[in-house]
Amino acid sequence: MANIKPGIPRGTRDFSPSEMVKRNYIFDTIKSVFKTYGYQEIQTPTMENLSTLTGKYGDEGDKLIFKVLDSGDYLSDAKKKHPDANSWEAKSLLPLISEKALRYDLTVPFARYVVMHQNDISFPFKRFQIQPVWRADRPQRGRYREFYQCDADVVGSDSLLNEAEFVLIYKEALTNLGLRDFTIKINNRKILSGIAEIIGKPDLIVDMTVAIDKLDKIGLDGVSKELVERGFTEDDIEKLKPIILLQGTSAEKLDSLRNVLASSEIGLKGIEELETIFKYLSKLDLNSPNSISNTLELDITLARGLNYYTGAIFEVKTNEVAMGSIGGGGRYDDLTGMFGLKNLTGVGISFGADRIYDVLEELNLFPESAVQSTTVLISNFDKEAEEYALPILQQIRKAGIAAELYPSSAKLKKQMSYADDKKIPFVILIGSDEMESGKLTLKNMQSGEQDKLSIDEIVSRLN
């Protein structure tokens, strides 16, 4: 049999032990905050029925769904069902050879889950989910075919307290991860609808928001040019400019918008919703050094998948590293309607774990505990030392300390290199003197200091 060159599909990655420790540090930190706010974890299958996923992401999204071929002689069965082979096209052939697909995101499977389990769950239902998803996209830097999503949603409640708590979840989780300078941007779909309404272009709301969403990248002149290309007049643009360029605090921006949107019922409703969220936050945000008022910013140009959201919209960016958004979400109505359960409103957010990883790496914010997996290595010089070390090894582990015994006798230099490579901070040296006295040598690998200690003293020091 010929040798096969090892490789993995483009757009996928292996994660080394050191990377996994860091990734789990991010996931565990975020999970801990989710749980503090009453969210419970669920998981859904890697595969969903193809019919569950198709038609939910638009034509372009449907093309990126990874289909799973039916098992058995699927092609033969397809020919029986579709004998005219000359007319076969991918679109018509697909339903005959594939009934399943890999998860494209966590939102649609969550909606399906809620509908299937509606009699078993209590509403409002607060869930979080951290699992991989797959997209048949063209791989490039920062874009993968397999990646993790980290979502939290609450369905069955229209209370704006949920939105306020999501702002706090972002702030708490990112602060716990060591980030200090980040912005949580907020807007409301209803305000955007109101703006399109007052300039007389409600049917062009998507075109308007796609253009103004690019303000940071192409500037006001670029936005104005794109608006003209999308069917807006110079008069429309003059009305939009003061709205797009709103300055001041969030409260000042809302006051200005109230005057601008005075004739728009839906626009005023959006303002009212944001004011309610801010009011909740003023009560919930304790007087911490990093007040939410320093972190939260009302951004009228924020759109985020406009067709999907119906109320508040969120996006989070770090100001410490040049990076795209590291989180986002918003309020949606009738998420489960696609599966027959109507009028169930919800709101959700997502953390961009892969981008957060890159940010923490660049800023060197991963703590030592997120780099090391083993706390102490016990040396192994010979058979006698090995037998002496075995009960000590288990005593240390029973104390909740991650410990290893070097698995075979070897030169000390080799064992020290092993500890360095694994970033193990302590090594216990057991030679004839240690076995005779019962005092073991504990070496601090960073400082080089060595102390003679009993096993109980070592456990006490390492705990």
C-alpha cells in the first residue's frame, strides 16, 4: 500500500495541547458568566436534516451548507428516482442523494430545538451553546470552514431587561478575560426604520443601512456616493448627514433623534426601547472602576444583518488591537415561526472566540494557568526512585494538583527539558538522599530555587 501524505481539509485546523488549554480558558470564562446570569447549556447534533437548514440563510448562505451524502448506493437509488440522466443538475439531484447537512450556525438548530422540546422547557428559556459549525466558504486568513460559535439566547420574553443583562455579560466576560479597552455598540432596528421612513424611502432601508454601516471604512464622502448609487437623492443625503454624524453622549444622541423622528411612530418606539435598556443598566451596573457608561456607545450606523433583527442590535469591538468585531447580536421576533411555533420573540448574542483568542495572544493576556497543564513533575532516576515516587504521585493528585511522574529513568537534563517544553513550573527531585530523609527537593523552574520539603509541605505550597 502506497504511503499517504498526511493532511487535513482546507479551512480546518488542528489544535495543539497548548492551544486547547487557551481555548478552554476562553470558553470556561465565558461559560462561567453565562451561568451566573441563569443560562443553561444545551448541545445539538453535528448534522441536521437538510430541510431544517435550507431556506433560512438566503440563496448565498444555502450554497455554503455542507451536505452529507446518503449512505449506501445513493447514486443508484437516485437514478431510479430520476432516470433522465441528461437533465441532472446539482440543484435537482441534491435532494435525491443528500438528506442531511452539517450545522451552518447555532441559531437555526436552536429554533428547531425549542419547537421540538416546547412542552419540556420553561419559558422564558435561557440557553447557551458552544459548538463547532461548518461553512463551505473559500478559506482565507481568519476565515475557516470549521469554527466554533459561542452563543447565548433567551426566547419567550419581550422584556428589555434581557438586553441590559447581555450588555453586562459582554462587559463581565471580556473584563474577566483581561481586556480593558473595548466598546459595546448598541442601536435599534426600529430607529433605522424610522430614519428611512422620515426621508420617504422606507423601501430602501436595507440599501441605506448597508451604506451607512461603512462609515468607518469609507468615510462620509464614500457613504454619500454609495447612497446615490443605491437610489437616494442629494436631498435625502442632506437629511441623513446630521443623523449619521450625531455626536455627544448616548442620552444627547437620543434627544436629538427624538426631534428628528418626531413624526415616526416606529422610530420613537426604538428610542423608547433604548432608553429603557439604559435605565436598567443604570440600576444594574454597580460603581465599578470601568463603568458601563465608559464602554457602551449608541451608534446609529450599526446595522448587523438588518433583515434578521427587529429591535436592539449589539456589536463589540476591542480598541487595543486592530480587529473586526469580537461579538454581536440582537432582538429578533418569531425565530421559531419557520418551524410552526409563531410569535415567540427572543434576543441573543455571540462571542467571536477565535478573534478573542488572537486578541489575547497579541496582548499576552493568557495567564500562566492557561498555558500550563501540569503543575509538578516528579523525576525518575531509577527503578527504586520510581517505586518510591508512585504513592507520592497519587497523594499529590488526590490533593487536586496536576502531577506527572517521568515515565522512565533518564538523564536529569532530558527530564528538565521535558518540564520546560510543557511549561511545568515545579519539579520534585527524588534521589537516594531524599528517600533516606523523607525530605524531597522541590525545584522552582522559573527562579531555579530548590527547597527540601516533606510531601505534606509540598502539597501545601502547591495548593
